[in-house]
Amino acid sequence: MHRTLILALAATTMAAVAVPAVSTAAPPRTTTASTVKWAPCPPDVVQYVPLECAKLAVPLDYRKPDGRQIELALSRLASKDPSKRRGILLTNPGGPGATGIDYPGLLARAGASKEVLDSYDLVGFDPRGVGRSAPVSCDFTPTQQLRGAFAQYAHSPADVTREAAYARTIANQCATSKTASMLPYITTANTARDMDRIRAALGEQKASYLGASYGTYLGSVWTTLFPRTSDRVVLDSNLGPEGYDETAMRMFARGLEDRFPDFQKYVVARPELGLGKTPQQVKAKFFELARELRARPLEDIDETGFRAATFGMLYSDAGMAELAKLWQDIDTGKPLTVPPVVDNNNLMSARLYVVCGDSRWPTSVREYQRNVAIDRIRYPMLGASTAGIGPCAFWPKQHVEPPVKITDRGPSNVLLVQNERDPGTPLAGAKKLRRAFGDRATMVTVDGGGHGVYPFSANTCAKDAVASYLVSGKRPAQDLACAAQPK
């Protein structure tokens, strides 16, 4: 398996003068008829079911609404039953940096209920800076793309210092690229403002929302900025209320520790794999392989790639067989399967624009050295990587507004759904978001592992709770725990 794919799994499955934030005190203007012109999507967008596509112009800088405009790429899977249609369901699959224009089709193909598909026009979009929506670039070279989203696993303070030099190089590339003028404006808050522009352009008084992973933070910011025009809000696999900040990056390591026991059970139940007969032996095999790759990196994977691959492949139960094979191939010296190399420049660039632009990151190398020393002990499987230094430490100081604070102010219209053992967005972060929303939210937790619940999970308790809320508006009367289901 090529390191590009391995580290990409971990990616998707990472003092300026302040100016006032855009006011949202008054309800945004709404239209009475759609101003969007739909047409069949190009063939490369229609991967799952036929969709309609359109473009919408929005301000690059919402403080200057009549200034420079950028175009957003939109998609729609229209309700086939006008008698049951109640509005639009905006969608986002996560990221940041991931395209969302094909997501309505994926939701339909993956098993979103007929009642949900009849109740809404599912609307997807590439967020600003991504895909077909004014894409940004840090001019990543193919070699740099092999590095992926995580810092190299650090065994010493000197390793952090070496990584800092690389992180500074990437930050400088982003700051001098052809799209650098967009740096201050590719933020979650501005994408949330774009979502309300989409709602208004479609002639809707309100919009509902279904967002996963990073999409939960986007949805949280959106319903905080626009509480009066957000209808039913479903947040699936939840980041904490601060989004992808330094704390969330370090939480990836906790997520792997939470999820790894499921893989231990998988391996122990299959002694023919030769990777351990007890949970302790499986974990020992992990560290054995990591040590071997540190001493003798293979052509297509090194120690950091191995740790990141183990993390990324545990995003779903279906990935366990492939992960076990990867471990076996490394253990026995077999050649690794090399898939075609994918150009991830825009994904990686847009991710940095958002992650570094949303939050203020530590700038001291010494602070990252301390964090690595702590997390290498606290979360030894991945902590010395996810606590490491990245380009955000050297990001241009161009923040035009503070992060949006998620609070309990607004209607009680948020449903959180969360696997207990999610590597990408651990349960601990979801609980923080639940507390931040207070009475605005109800949370459904699932005794299961992996990243993403609706509609991909086999857990009918959780899937039914989401579908019921979207269709009827009925949420569980209180937080709900869904038991594990037989596989």
C-alpha cells in the first residue's frame, strides 16, 4: 500500500489586528423563489445516483458583501414526492478539504431511508476553497503529499525541531501560493455563511442539515450563527466545540486507543492471522512492527505511515481485514500493494487553510516538544505524532475574526449521534459538544466502533433515531444509548 493512501486515511478520515465578526443579530434575507439554475451534473460527479448541479456566487469577504465574489459548486438530489417534501437538507461529509458535491448521491446509495429522501431535497456543495468552489493551493509537491496530515512520529525533542523546519516550509508555501490572498477567508465561519446564502438562494425560509465528522463543527457554527433559519440539525461523529484546534489534533491519539480493542478482538478471534492470540500480544505486535519500520523503513511505508495506517483503517469495521493483511505483509516482508497515486494537493491545502485559519495555534517549538513528551506516554500508539508541530505553528497571522463560540443559545433542534469508539472524533469530544449545546441538543450514543453512523451503520436504533427526527421532528425525550447489535 502506497504511503500516499495510508497517510491520506489520517487526513480525511489536520497576533493580527482583530476586526468585528459579521453580525447575525437580524434574520438573514430570504427569497420567495429559487434563483439557482439547476442542470444535470457532469459525469465525473455522478458516482452514485444522478444529481443536478449549479453555481452560486458568494462574497469572498463577508465584511465586503459587494466586493470580490467566488463561485460555489452545488448539487441536488430532489425529492421525488412533492406531497411529502418539507424543505432542503444541506449536507457535508467532513474534511476539512473534502469535496461534498457528490455526497447526496452517496447518502442515497448508502441507505438513507426513503422517508428522508422524500422529505427533502438533499443539497451538497464543495465548501469554499475545495474542489470546484474556488480551489486553493499550497503547491504541495508529490513528495510532500506523501507526508500526509500527521507530523513525523517524534522520539526526542530533536525530532520535533527537525519537523518544525518542514512545517515552516509548508506554511511559507501556503503564504506565497497563487491563492494566498484567500487565506484569511477560507474558514468554517465563512462556509457557514455560505450555507445560509445557499438557503436564501433556494428560496427557503429555513434549512435542515446533516453533517459528519468536521461537518459537525461546521453545522455547530452554522446553527450558532443562524439559529432562526436552521431547522432540524443532525451532527454525526462529533468534534468538540472548538473544532479542529490543537486539542482536537491530539485527540486523534486518544481515538486510536479507544478503538484499538475492537481490532484486538478481531485478531484474537482469527489465530490463523499469526498476529497474536491475546489482546496483549496484538498490541505488542503493533509496537514490534513500529520498531522494525523505524529501524528499516520500507519503500512504501515508514514508522509514521504504519501508525497512521492503523489509525485510518480502523475508521470502519470493513477496514480490519485490510489492516490485518498490511500487518502480515510487513511482518513477513511481502511486497505491499501500491494503488495509483492520487493528487491530494487541494485536499491537503484546503484542510490547512481551514484548520490553521480557524484557531490560534501554539508557536513555540518548546511547547510542542512538551506536548509530544506527554502524549508519547499517555497515548503511545500515535500521541508523539498528533501532538507534534505542524504548519499552523508558522501560519500567517491574518485572522480576521475570533472563533465562533458554541453555546446553548438558540432553539432545541440539534441531534448528536456518536459511536462510543470512534478513532477520528472520540466520544470525549462529542460529550464536550453536548455540554456546550446544553438544552439545544439531545445525543444518541452507539455501543460500536468506527467513524460515521448515519446511514452507514448497521445499528438500527441509531439510524431510526436520525431518520425519525429528520422526517417527523421527533427526537428522543432524553439522551439515548443504543446497544451493540449482533454482526
